[in-house]
Amino acid sequence: MGAMKLLAESAGVTFEQILEENAKSTMLKRMPSLAEVAEMAVLMASDRARCITAAAVNVTCGAYVD
């Protein structure tokens, strides 16, 4: 998040404003919560994910990840 804070400072806006603008560009129009990211991490570390191999799971609310 350091780069986003620097971007906000250089643009003369708050970090929260940058997050709000980024959220508008996602399919769900919001950013994932820390709990949602943690839930995916817990799932992937659990026995329930035993058949998932070499997968990248993006918890982004539909944001494009380059």
C-alpha cells in the first residue's frame, strides 16, 4: 500500500479517495475486505482445497490484476 499512499500524496488527495476511485473500476464496485481475503487464504490452506493445485485465486471484487 505504500505506492498508493505516495500516489495519493502526489495527487493531493487522501488515501481513502484513491481506494474509492479504484473500487469504482471493479465489477462489484467495491474493494474486498480483509476478512474476505483472509477467508480465501484459510480455505486454500485447509483440507477442503486438497484438489486445488497450482491455482492463482484473485480476491479482487472483479478488478483487473495485471
